[in-house]
Amino acid sequence: MRHIIPLCAAMVVSACSQGSSDTGSEHFTPNFDDQRFRDDIQILSSDRFEGRAPTTHGEKLTLDYLSNAFAQAGLVGANQGSFLQAVPMVSYTASENQSITMAGIDLSYRKDIVLSSRHQNEQIDISQAPLVFVGYGVNAPEYDWNDYQGIDMKGKIAIMLVNDPGFAQPELSRFNVKAMTYYGRWSYKFEEASRQGALGAIIIHDTKPASYPWSVVENSWTGPQQDLVLSQEVMDQRVQIEGWIQLPQAQALFSKAGLSLDTLMDRAAAAPIAIDLNQTADIAFANSATFTDSYNVVATLPGKAAADEHVLFTAHWDHIGVDDSKQGDKIYNGALDNASGTAGILEIARQFSQQAKQGHPNDRSITFIATTGEEQGLLGSRYYAANPIYPIDKSVAVFNLDSTNVYGKTKDYTIVGKGKSELETYLEAALVSQNRTAVSERNPQSGGFFRSDHFSFAQKGVPAVFAGGGTQPIDEATAAYKAAMKQKMKGCYHNVCDEYRADWDLSGALQDLAIYYQVAHQLANSSDWPGYYPATEFHHLRPAKQE
């Protein structure tokens, strides 16, 4: 079945087209092909691709597939003709056989606690390390907040809460209220504990503020953990161990210290806090480090007038791979997350390429980056942003696809972290053609804006959006289908049941691809440079023009 989503001249919104040129592309009608889109998702998420973990045979198959698909579409390899950008990575593997005792309580690896070490040490052997509760583990001068103030963390293990203080007590209007800031992300918490000189950092998992169950932690944080290769100086400053502990086990640990974790959680949300638990930890496990390159796939469709300026699309090709410790199905196929997004950028690339072949090339170049290592901490996008093939100051905008809409057409359109940049005004104007309205995500406390590849570019000042889908089905039949499909897919995020389903309704995903295509086309034929609004974290890097 083929869905054709037309974009005509009436859909080009003049209010946003500063300095736009007439490419004649209004005569080109893009043809988003449902079956081709499905085929890409199904193939990339098939068992043959082994869950697409970086540095595995599954990666090799994925790189070949994507490189061939971009080449067949008529794009060129961005890296001096090659589609591949090497990303130096290291895989750390902690033994499944771990001895962990905290406050005299023996803890079971995977069931109670998950620990790893991002060091080259062959053996982690920690004895009698003091445990310190540091609230949310936040040091944020702009919020007048420092959970580490007045405490020396050298040789100690920091125990901290997930998310940030605004989530627990929104009535106090702290941080960004219930919408998570970057201070709520696990990556920040481990980085800050390292800056404080801590020996280790452990986050207390709580499903609601984390926005995912313990199964996601267990599936994502066990087995090989990839990271970028860092300098020895940076490595020496990192905590020796990092990980997560289940809430009930943390409550028992605090009880052994004569403290109520529930009470301390309330205190931690109201004000900075650091309390020595007067308890220690003994931790021992074998550890290994393996160095190898993984790869981003980077493909470009050169522009005709301003080829050195690039509109970027990103989607991560990687997923979790294979877990041989499991019984039965061991492959994390990652169909929704993120074979669907990767298939999405392929389909958009084909539209732009066909447009150029019909004699209507864009002024600016369009570049597609299929990134590696997103599941391990945005590794591929972080590496590209720090080592760009095309200069960051020549990167106009980033459109990110991560888990496309498989629940049918919607009346609305979700912009994650809505309100950050002028790039959103392009999306809002384009949505008029589909009679849709832009809305914020329903669960801003999950910190979605900081959890996918666009964030790596936002940190460099490039306006970046992560958008698509919506919460309001277009009609009752779609609503019934969505409810049934949600039930079928319940618990499949980062689990082995995230597999391609032939009964997915992808019409909503194709709608979203059309919006991204339209806005990217408009920017690619404009002299406009969107910027970030004053109240955002990135305004100083590329300010909005109209403030």
C-alpha cells in the first residue's frame, strides 16, 4: 500500500521564509512510500541484524545496509566520499558475578542493584567505602543549589535521587517545576559526582520520576557498556563505579543507618542536602575494557548555492543487541527504537534526492547522520558534534527522529521541550497544512529533550527539534486501534518484544515525515538562521533574532 502525501506551493509559509529563493520545487510532489518505509523497519529490526549493538556483526550489517540505501538514493558519502565516520569507542564489561554489600546488606546484581565501571581496571575491589546521601546530586549555581556543599567526597560513594528537585515538589517552583532539567539526567549525576572527586555514584531508581521501570535499567545497564575514548586525564577523574539501586533496597539501606529515606526525599526536594550515612560498602567484581571503532553513517545531498551550509537530520541506528544470559528470546530488535527513525531519514533522503533529480536542487545542503551509541549516552552524536565533518557554525538546524509514530494519524503534533527555539515556528506553520496543532509532551518530567541525539547539537548552539506523533487520534477508529496497539506493546521499551509488527498503522509517521520534509525544504532554500530563545540553556550560543 502506498501513501502519497502531497506538498504544494500553498504549504510554503512565507512568514518564515526570509531570503528564500525560488527553486521551482513547488512542482515536485514527494511520494512517501508506506511499503518501502515498512521494509526498511522490518529489515533493520530483523533477527539477522542481532539488535544492532555497536561494534558487533549487527553493526556491520547495519552500516552496509544504510550506506547502500543512501548511495542508491543518490546521496554522497560526507567523509571524503565515504559514508562512514569512525567513532573511537571502548566497551566496558562488568562481570555478572558481583559481590556487593552495602550497610551490611547483601545485594544481588540485576535483581537489587546494577553496577559498572568505566575504567580499564581488570578488578574492582572497594572496601569499607563510606556512603553519603547527596539528595539529587546537583550543583547548580543558577538555582542557588549545591547538594555537595561542605562535604569532601574523596573515597566516598554518593547515593542520590533520580530526576531533579522540581519534580517532587512542583509547588515550590524550583528548577523547571515538573519539567526535568539536565540536572535530572543520570549522565549529569555521574559527571558531577566525578567532578566532586567521589569514588562512586549510585542513583536510587524510582519508576515515576525516572519515567521507566527497573527492567529498563536492568536491560540497558548490564552487559557491555560503550563509551567514547577519553583522555587519561579525564578518565582519572571519573568515579570508579556507577549504577542504580532499587528503591526498596535503598529504603532498607537507610533504615540500617537509622534514617527514613521517604523523609529525606522530602527534605532533598526542599533544600540542598548532604548526609553521611555512617555506613560503608564493599564491592568486588571483574571488569574488562575493549577498544574498537564504531561508526556514524553520514550522507549528503549537496546544495547548489550555499552548499557549505547544512540542514541536518539525525536518527540513531543502534540498539541493545543480544543478551545471552536470557532464556528464550535474547535479541533486542529495536524496531520502534530506533529502526523506525532510521527508516524515516532514509525515506526523507529519497524525497530530497528525487526532487534534485527532477531539476529542483536546494540552495543549502541536506545531510543525514545515522548515529551510533545513542543508547549508551548519545555517543555518536556527541562525537560528531565535537568532531563535525561540516562545521557546526555552518549547521543551520537539526531534525531528530527517534521512535516514530506507529499509532495512526493525530490531530496534534508533539514538540519535545517545546519553547526552546525559533525552529519550532517553522513546524507550527507547516502543521496548518495538516490541520494539526503543536503541543508540548505530556510527560516533560521524563527529560525527553535531553535523551536523544538532537541534544548533542543543542549543546553546541544548533537549533534542534525532536518532534512527531501526538496524543489525540484523528478519529474514533484510530483511537480504538491505538489503545489496542498500546496494550500489545506494553513493556516493550528497551525489551525483546520491541519487534516489527505488520499491523502497525504508519500513516501518522508518514504525516510527520512530510512535516519534517517541508520545514527542512524551506530552511534549505532560505538565508534564515533560527536561534534559541532567551529563557533557554542555549540562548548564549545562538540567540534568537526576535526577542
